[in-house]
Amino acid sequence: MPRRAPAMSRTAFTILLAAAMAVATFAGPAFAVLARFIIDELALTRAEFGWIVASFSTVGALASPAVGRLTDSIGGRKALAAIFILCGTGMLAIASGPTYLWLIAAAVLSGFGQAFGNPGTNKLISVHIPIGQRGAITGWKQSGVQAGVFLAGMLLPTGALAWGWRPTMAIAGAFSLLTVGVVGFVVPPDPPRTPGPRASRRLIWSAPIVWLTFYGFLMGAAGGAVYAYVPLYGEEGLGLSVAVAGSVAGLAGLVAFFSRVIWARHSEKRASYIRSLILIAGLSVVFTGALLAASEWGSWLLWVGALGLGASSTSWNSVGMLALMVYAGEDQAGGASGVVLFGFLAGLGLGPPAFGWSVDRFDNYGPGLWSVVAVFLIATVLALSWRRSTKRADAEPAVA
């Protein structure tokens, strides 16, 4: 039975988990909103820039299964500290990077930190928070990712214009490293490890985890492509300024911050996990269509599409992570998180360079956006198939 975090520390516990998720994924939105500065300074093509983003996501993907198993061994508290150390060091490396290859290496280091994000935070929730009380905390901690997107979109362009993009990233890296000192004061000690029976290892590769992994891959590929290039699409395709285009991404992150909490509570208390994932993917198709229409009908549709995607596609994580903690159980939460994260980050690694290649090849954002629509549609069909395969609603884990 998972132990509850002490009542007086529950808020601090949740805030720290959210901060960890923000730091673990911060390099992704940071690259997106600083794209113009990096591309111009280093004379990169859009495809080359896409590979920087892909390095961050791909390394996170490849490392996730091993990191998930490691998290089950070392405990959530040590994994949480690793997030702040690795990602903070990676941000400082990005800030000091003089060459393209240096930025690739810095993205790789940040990717290892990212790999600890969901396994570490999910492990802590599964150990310290009982089933039935995880929805809000999981939603808030997953919203940490969107808080990072919001801060990146709102603050990094302003800082880059005022002081330069390198000092601005250095400040973010220093904040991450300083936060390590808070972990020991907020997070309860890990309980003595009591491994389950050998057969429980199969839970990591159970059917629900495999379904979630493939669904996460599709959502990562489509969502990663959109969010990496929405600011550039606004600037180059619709004629928006750097500040306004960055604000679109930032406000989308703010919307997603709250929507993750709403989706998590909804799926735990009122609906099934699978039904929520179907709806999330279906809405993502609609709002990507709004992005496509913006080139013909006006930039206001860019806001509709970006904010709508913030309320839909990015929220799959809160529902998916909540589901896998129930399917995998406390002992395997880290390992199962690593497997699902592998699929999601593999998608994030593929999406941006493929989208960037499309823009370079066709000199137009349309083909790439149509591809995103198609991938979100496939995710919708996949979730519907999963729903049918369960045959009965009670084939899903209990949600209340």
C-alpha cells in the first residue's frame, strides 16, 4: 500500500514534482522559441536545427527503459535529484555552446536528464500517494512541463532580445542546479525496497503498456513537430514578430498547464483512461486543421489551433501516466514509465527533423501540417482499437 506524503508537505511535494518535469523538458521549448537566434548565429538550415531538438528527444527515448529500471532500483528521490543536476548542466552547456556539434552534445546531456523525468516523478507518486488520490497530483506535476513551455515562450525571447540568448539560458541552468538542494527537505525518504515476484516483471511489457507506448509515439511525433515549429510558422508563414510568435507558444503552454489537471481528474473520477485518450487525439486533429487554415483565413486561427492543441494533445501525458501507474503498480512504476517514455520521446525525436525537412523541401508549412493531421488521426484510430479490444469497460483498471 503506497504511503501518503505527510499532509503538511503535500503542496511542496507536488510543486517540486512539477518543477522537476518543467526542468526535465525545458530544453525542448527553449530550442523552439530561440530557434531564430540559434539558426541565424550558427547559419543552420531548419533541418539541422531539427536535429538538435531530435538529439534531445532521441537520447531521452533510448535511455528511458534503462533509466526506468534504474529508478526502480535507486528510488524516486535520487532520480529526482538526477533530473535537476543533468538538466541544469545541460542548459549551461547549451548557453556556452560555440558550435553546432557542441549544441548537439549539450542536447544529448539534457536528454539523459529528461529520461529521468516521468520515471522519477511517477515512482514517487506511486510510492507515496494512494490510488484514487493521484489524479490531481499527477495532473499538476505533468503540468510542470507546460509551465516550462509557458516560461520559455514568455521569458526567453524577452531575455534573448535584452541580454542575449546565451546568458538567458545560463540563468535557467543555474536555477535548476540550485533546486537540487531542496529535494532532501521536501521528498520523504524512499521506503525499503521489497521486490515483487519475478513474474511481475512482465507488467512492464503488458498489453496496456504496449498500447500506451505506441499511442505515445504517435502523439509525440505529431505534437513534437507542431510545438517545435509553431513559433517559426508564425514568423515565416504568417508574418508575426518574434515576440508575438513566442507568446503563442507560451500561452498554449499556459492553457495546457491547467488542462492536464482537468484531464487527469476527469479520467480518474468520471471516465475511463482510454475514452479520454480517444477524445484527446480526436480534438488534436481538429485544432491542427485550424493551424493549416491560418495561412488562408488569418493568423487568429494560429491562436485557436495552438491554444486548442495546448488543451488537447499535450494533455495525453497526464492521462497516460496516471493509467500506467495503475497498470504497472508501485514496484514497476519506474520501468513501465521508461517504456512508455521511450515511445513518446522516439516520436518527439522523429517529428521535428521530419517536419523541418518538409519545410526545407517544399518551402511551405502545409505538407508538414497535413502530415501532423494524419498522425493524430492514426492515434485516434489506435485508441479506438484499444477501446474495442478491452470488450468491456471493466477491462480497464479502476479509476475511482
